[in-house]
Amino acid sequence: MIELKEVSKKFGDTQAVNLVSFKVDEKETLVLLGTSGCGKTTTLKMINRLIEPDEGQILINGEAITNQDPDTLRTGVGYVMQNIGLFPHYTVAENIAVVPKLLKWDKEKIKTRTQELIKKLHLPENSLSMFPHELSGGQQQRVGLARALVADPAVLLMDEPFGALDNVTRTSIQKEFKGLEELKRKTIAMVTHDVQEAFELADRICLMDRGKIIQIGTPKELLYRPINDFARKFLAGQRLALEFKVVNLQDIWSYLPKGTLQDGKSLSDDLNIWDAMELLRSSDRSQLLVSGANNERKSVNFEQLTKGFNEFQNTQAHE
Ligand SMILES: Nc1ncnc2c1ncn2[C@@H]1O[C@H](COP(=O)(O)OP(=O)(O)O)[C@@H](O)[C@H]1O
Ligand SMILES: [Mg+2]
């Protein structure tokens, strides 16, 4: 769907992006992860021609974007800017209507679609006539997302979409974002410097440093198969929390004891360790009933969960 082939960009003496190549498959979320200044924003902006590369090629749907008119391109590619980037002197409704107006939609169509998005993104109805500064950071973020989604583009580019939010708001918006039907259909390239966020939202992560790609892979691959010291160290600080999120009950299934047969509603084995622990902690249950392959069922308590996880970790370390 999106393909970059050996793309480079220099600003004066700064090599912002250096021979970057990757693909984002249809309906996939690829997260560009790296510290500030490593070239994430520049890479993203080249995909919708806000910045032109010095070298290399970018294709969307197999066609070079240089053959596509920049304005047409931008209406087919939704863009959520870093620091939200709403027009301060436009109302919320006007902010959302920017692309539809470019596309010459009639008033009624703009209104219907805007109202639909306001509902889906849980913005108050009366916010449409407000100005961005009258909204909370989280609400502004939702307007930014509505603006990017309004013309239902197949491709969505998001630059630190939750970067301007406090931690609590950020975590809850991330969860909501993951559940949005409208986003599940889209091919998404997203930028963040936040490791947790990347792990939460990515199908695959593209780890960058000083304009170059260090490693591309699933969160699990980055954790358990880091390609070099840089990749290992990048995740080191939050390693345990990340492991709890990427390892699921399926991974530790063989280390769990055979359970006694029980009736009742069972959980799926794609539940991750973190969520399983949360469930055990927040409910009065001392064990969870889980369904694995071939409808095999096991009951898991906290101790078995921890033990299974440790055994899984050991096998990973020895490979
Ligand atoms: N318009 C510009 N003019 C000069 N230097 C720039 C410009 N945009 C970005 N840079 C430089 O290019 C590098 C990468 O920037 P950027 O892509 O914004 O990084 P990131 O989004 O990962 O923080 C940085 O060193 C930055 O200072
Ligand atoms: Mg940036």
C-alpha cells in the first residue's frame, strides 16, 4: 500500500533521512519509533509530499507519488499533525471541513459526515461551533483525528498523535483509538518517540536512529530478536512491562499445568500476560479459565501465570 525505496533527505548538512526503505501493508499499522530528531516527521511528510525527497521513490498503491498531484494526494491521505495543528481561528466544524471543501462536497454532505464523526469520536455536539482553545487537549486531539478521517482516506499518517496529552488522557485515548472501526480499515503510518505507545498500537515497528532504519519487525521480534545493541538498549528500560504486553497465554500454554475440567465462560488464549494479571487482580477470582487450541481448557492462577512466563522467558534467552 505504502512503499518507500531508498528515500533520503538532507537539510543543509543534516542528513535527516538516510536511505530509508519500508512497506506498509494494507490495513497495517506501522509505527516509526525513535528519539527526537531521528527523522520520523521528515519521513512521514515525504509520504504526502509536504517535503520532497532528494533521492529515492515513494509509491502509494504501486504508483509513484510524484506522478500524483499533491493536492489530490493529500485528500486521499489523512494527516494528523504533530502538536495537533488545528487552525486556531477556525471553529471545530470549519477545521473538520477543510478537506471536504477542497473536494467541493455540498453543505449537507459535510454536515452529515461531521456529525457522524463527532459521535464516533465522542466529542460533544456543541463543540462544533467552538474554537480549538475552548476544548481540552484530548478533545482537540479528537478534532485533529476527525479532520484527518473526514474524507475516509485509505491511508492515514499520524505524527505523535497523542504526544500533547497527559499520561492518563493518553492511555485512555490510545485504548479507544485501537477500538475504532473507522481506523481498523486504514493503512496507517504513525510516528512516536514513546516505546509503550509503539508497542500498544503497532502491528510492526520501524525503529530509527539518525535518519536510518535500525530494525523493522513486530513488537515481539524487536523484544526477543533485537538486531543490535542499539535496538536492545532502546527497549531495555521498560523491558518487563513490554514483555507482559507481547507475551500471551498461547505462548506459555505448554508451561501451564493441566487444569481440572470446569464449566463456565473461558477466556481466549490470545490474552496477554499483563491483561491476565489485571483480570486476576481486579476480580475476586483466584484463577482464570482459558481456552486454548483444540478447545483444550486450563485454569490459571497468579502463581502459574508467573511461573509459565518465567519459563517462556528462559527459552527465549537460550535461543
Ligand atoms: N525544515 C528543516 N530545516 C532544517 N533542518 C530540519 C528541518 N526539518 C527537520 N530538520 C532536521 O532534520 C532532522 C530530523 O528532523 P525530524 O524529521 O523532525 O525528526 P523527528 O520527527 O524524528 O524528531 C533533525 O536534525 C532536524 O533538526
Ligand atoms: Mg517529529
